[in-house]
Amino acid sequence: SVWQITGDGDALSIGGNHLIHALRRNLDIQILLFNNRIYGLTKGQYSPTSEPGKKTKSTPMGSIDHPIEPCALALGADATFVARAVDIFVKHQRKVLTEAYHHKGTSFIELFQNCNIFNDGAFAHITNKKTKEDAVVYCNHGEPLTFGKKGEPVKGLHLNKSLELEVLTIGENGITEDDILVHDETNMILATMLVRLKPPFPVAMGVIYRVERVCYEDVIHQQIKEAKSKPNSGDISKLLYSKNTWVVD
């Protein structure tokens, strides 16, 4: 198993091309992207995930760029495994990383990580003990997409007739758990909606999308095997003097 550790700056700017093609080729690797919405290792410049108006050393008047949504980019590149976790939610993070490890193909995990030097509190609305239960919806395949504080009515996501997600409260106006959307990690359309949820909606965490597809290496090895089975394969001298050569005078 190969783990590629990167950040929102490296992977989504100068390394964006490498990320996209690794995902679409479905190499058998795990890509762990630490997102702290800032260039944390190079003195705090704004990054591709920084919010509009972000004031940094490189944007003293505020960033005018529209930020990239990492998981949406991964889905657009036809990744076969897309997940999200938070650095201090250790138990849940361990579960997500274990699922990624066992996935055959490219696993893409976005990890929300606080940079207490250059961007402290970037994910405070998610990690705050008083608000986190309302701020996060955990995606578990085959289970309702519910969330909410303990002791309070359970809330959940519902797909309305306009094909938009909305929040319903179980027990209000005849709403039952049957009205709540059940997570299907093989559904690309649902995954695309979930990765773009932002406050006042809860942010989606866990394995958001997962499907099986042949790995790049497996196809390469099969082609090499087939090539070696052909006559004159593996003999460079025979290849150079075969009919597919020419002489330049």
C-alpha cells in the first residue's frame, strides 16, 4: 500500500494536474490531502481552498479567487473513492483511513486540519463541542443521513421535488425516518450534492463515494504479459532489425 501525503496548496495548484490524472487512472494508492485553507508550510499565503476575502501576506486586500472544493474535484476526475474526515475526530478518522486502505484503486481523503499559526479556527464551526453535532452529517452506506444534538429531535437530509437537499426534523409535521434520504455511496449524483454542503447545512463526513473499477497497474501488467507472449518479444536486436524500421541516408 502506498500513501501519498499532500496539502491543499500542493495538490490543488502546482500539483493539480498530477492529482487529476492519478484519480482518473485509478492507481492503487491512497491520497491523503490535508486541507487547512492556507499555505501552512510557506508562511501563510492564501491557497486554492481559501475563502473569498481571505487576507494573507499574498492577498493583503483579501483574496478574490473562488475556492476549489477538493472532493468535488475528485468526483469530477472520476475517482473511485472519495471521503472526508477531521483531524481531531480521531475515532472517525481512523475508520475512514481503514476503509481507504482496503479500497482497490485510488482512495482520496480530504482531512480538515487546523493551522494554528496562519489560519487558526478555520473549521471551528465543525470542531466546536457545542455545535459539531449540528454541523456534521456522517455518511454511512445504507443508513439514513441524520444528525443533531443528543436529547434534541433528530434532523436529516431530504431530497425534495425540486431535486434539492433540505433539512427536515423527525417528529415535526408528520416527518418520519422514512422521509430521510438513505446514503448510497455508489450514487455519483448524491455524492456531488453531499460534498458541496456548506453551513447552514451540515458538512458531509465519511465515505461519500465508492465504486469498483479496474486499476491502472493491473491493465499495464496484462499488456506486458501479452506483449511478452508474442514472437520476438523481449529481443531488442530483433526488434531493431524487424520490418518496422527504416534507413536514413
